[in-house]
Amino acid sequence: MAEVTRCRICQSPDLYTFLRLGPTPLANSFVRPGDEAKSEPSYPLDVCLCKNCSLVQLGYVVPPEIMFRNYIYFSSTSDTIRKHFSEEAQEVLESYAKPGELVVEIASNDGVLLKNFLGKGVRILGVEPATNIARVANDAGVETLNDFFSSKSAAEIRSEKGAASVILANNVFAHVPDLHDIVKGMGALLDSNGVIMIEFPYLADLYLKREFDTIYHEHLSYFSLKPVIHLFKSFGMEVFDAKRTPVHGGSIRIYVQKSGGRHKRNSKGLEALLKMEDEMGLYSPAAYDKFAAEVLALKKELLALLMKLKAEGKSIAAYGAPAKGNTLLNFFGIGRDVLDFAVDKSQYKQNLLTPGMHIPVYGPEMLKEKKPDYLLILAWNFADEIMRQQEGYKKAGGHFIIPIPQPRII
């Protein structure tokens, strides 16, 4: 683990720490039953603002090899994500990729996005560092290179496959410790008229909706638009458009080309986003001090609600065992004295214990057996999908608790 002393975009040492979530286990390092007493590594989870370029970032970095070589997050688990990626693929095919051209996805997971290109006339390649997940993608017919994307791997891909007309990167940019190297690699792999589409959780949404639980060791950076424009400009590329999307509690998709490329810059839209960020105070330490205070208030409010329900003799379980949920459970100190168990659709998390708080995780069928009075939806970014799927639980008298941005019972 390394302490961050300089901004990963502009290299400024002027970093302002505004939130300390304490020593926290890795959010996807689930524990086998019987191993609870074994030592469980924890790492500082501090968040800081670069006062020079305005990038929000973690103060400590855990080596990616520890976090990503054997990974248990599979994108295909969510109906919402499958639909979102299907729509993105359609946009790529209609606007940016011609038959025979190469589409490369960075951190392609189990191929859930690239599957939408099969049989559509374009060539595809996924790049996925998690060996277990890359194997699943290859077995499903999605050609996937089991490696981290870097300037080195980009040069190898270009040598073997040629330049890419489209490079996709969804929910990975925030995970990258060396942003300069990945952007350099993107530029080297991209065709002269190609497009890079990058989607990541948007800092404006995190700030407005108090989404502090999206902060965990895998997410090294929390992006507003301003520092991203600066980053690509320094490598001879330009952000020519950006669109907000609703997934994961609020994300933003940016469109990048080489400087002077053929795509018209959406100056009006970009300037509107930059103006909004400035007016929100996203470039100022004072805004983040306010955010940190709101997180502490949220902690107090949710714990008071849960303690009230327990005092009334109510049973509470959790729906979802996502990485964000483990940040919330550990920082708020919500353990087995509050939550009887959690359920999750991912078979890779079932029959394990959550990191740190050791909540047992089962499949959703456990809800019919145990019939808890309340379900705390830790995967709140999929709350609508979850509540639709669990309509029977609701009709049977069950209640949902959504913790973010403000605890509420449904």
C-alpha cells in the first residue's frame, strides 16, 4: 500500500483530506465461514481534493494485483446494466463503428457489453485483468485478453489487431492508479478518426446525493469533468461531448477524440456542465467539508432508524452485498446484531461473509424462508429493479429501507 503525496493527474502536492472512513477491508474480499477469527487486512480509506486541478482521489492506494486478479463482481448479474450496455452498443454501431473495424473494451468483465456486437460485422476484443472473469468471457465467445490495459498492452494489441475505431471503458477509469499511462495507451491504440467512450460515476451525483459509500479502495478517483478535460488535453486529445446517465446512482459518459478530430465539439453542453460544477463548489475544499458533515449526519440518522426497529422487535436483513454496501456497513458499524443476513443474486458471493462485519450472504430465496420484516437495500443503485423483483415480499407485508441519500422506508 502506498500513500498518495501528489495528484495522479497534475502531480501537485497540494492535497486536502476531507473525509476519513477509517481502516476498512477491501470491499470485495469476502470471508469464508469459519475464517472469521483469522486476520483480515484493512487499509486506510481517506479521501482528498487536489486544490490545483480539482481531482478528488483516495489518499492511499492498494496494489491492483491484490484487488483485481481474482474478482467476484460480474456485470451480467444486473438486468439494469445489461439493458444499459445494450443501448450503448447500439449507439456505437449507429454512430462510430463500421463493419470490419475494431472495438476494444477496457475492463470488459464477463463480456456483457461486447456480446451485443457479436454477429454485427465489427471485430471485438475485451481486455480484462481478472483471470476468472476473463475465462467466463472467452468461454462465452467474447475474445478477451487477460491483462491490465496499459501503454504496453495497447502497443501489443495495435501490433496484432490494428488500430481501434472505438475504445470503450465503463466503470474502470476510477480504478486506475496510473491515469497517465492508460490515457497514453488509449491514444496509441486509437485510430486517427476514432472515438473513446468512457463512463464513470459522476462526482456531482456523489456530492448531491451523499453517495459516500461509493468510496472504496477500488475507486481511486472521483471525477468531475474539469480534471478529465485537462488530463486528455495533456496527451493530445479532447473531450468533445459528455452526457449524464442514471446508472450507479448517477454517471457521466465522455466522448474523446484526438485533438482536431472530425467530431464537432458540443461546446454548449460541456460549458454548461463545467458551470454547474463550479456553482456547486466542486472545486473548493469548503464544499467537501460540508459533504463530510452530511455523511456523519447520515450515519446518525440511519443508525437511529435501525436501532428503533430492533427495539420494536423487528427483524432486518440486507438486499445486496455490493462493494458500496460494505463501505456503509463498516463505517457505520452495522453488524450481525442488526442484520440477520444479506441476500445477493451473485452466486460468487453466496455462502460467504461480508468483509469486516461478517454478515452471512445467501441467495434471494432465503427471503421466503426467513421472511424478515425489513430489507435494507445496500445495492440502492438498483433499488427499482430489486423492488420489482421482490414485489411478492412487499405484498406479504415486507418493507424496504433505502439508505441513500436519506434513510426512508418504502
